[in-house]
Amino acid sequence: MLEILRYPDPRLKEISEPALRFDDELRAFAAALEEARRAGPATVGIAAPQVGRLIRVAIVDVSGRKPGKPSGKPETCHGRMVLVNPEIVEWDGLAIGREGCLSVPDFTGNVIRAEQIVLEARDEHGASSRRELSGFEARAVQHEVDHLDGILFLDRLVSRRADLFQRKTYQGAAK
């Protein structure tokens, strides 16, 4: 199992390099990253820098998320996405939402993000994709892309005093 780095580890603030080879090593790393994501409590995303690898690889899967408050706006769910060299090429709208992070396990915070994005990325086999994402899925992808750029949700808080909250303990979570 890959070890999750925790804030304030300085490696979390470093910018990741693009993946250049789509080989068995990359696919094995993506599988190990998925295993680490699934081991986290209520975890919908993980990025390579969170396990000490400065490569532009992230995984997002919001399909297991319990539905939140109905916003009246459609939300997307593309299932499990392995995102290699992801780039947000368009965005629209802004919304505030609560976020948490495996690397900042004791806190959550209110962060402003785009409501809709267009994402271009490759998968672990090198296949290109362009996806339109909205709602929580768009938020989760933006959070993971931030990790690849050395940005934590803490860096996006308007006010640590007003927008940072002690996390509730997950039932069954190991300490």
C-alpha cells in the first residue's frame, strides 16, 4: 500500500512533471494509486503527489458518493477516471463547496470552484479524452488537478478562520 503524505510535507507543494511513457510501470502505479484511494474513508480522488510521486496522474470516481442536496442543476458522473496529464481547458460558473483531503485528514474547508469544466486528459494506456464535467465531479477533478500543481485546498480558502472546519471522525476509520 502506498503511504499518503500529510500536510505540511513540502512535497505536496511541488509541481508534477508530465507522464511521458504509457507503459506497464505507469499502469502498475495507477493500480496502486487506485488501491490507496479505495483504502481512504469516503475518498473520491487521489493524485500522485499525495503518495510522493511528482508525476501528473490522478484518479477520480464519484460514482459511490451519496447524493447531496439537490441543486437543481444536472451533475455528471463518468465513473472511475484515470487522468494522465489532465488539463482543464474551459470552465464556467462558480460555486462554494466543502472539501476534504487525504493529505489534510483533520480538516475540511469551503472552497470556490468552477461549476462546469471541460477536461482533456489521457488514460493509463495513452488514449486521449475530452470530457464535460459538472457539479461534484467537476469539483473533485479540480481538486486533484490542483494537487498536480502543488496546490492544496487550504491554499484556496478565502479565510482560514471562517472557512476551515475540524473534520468529523469517520466511523470505522483507523487512527
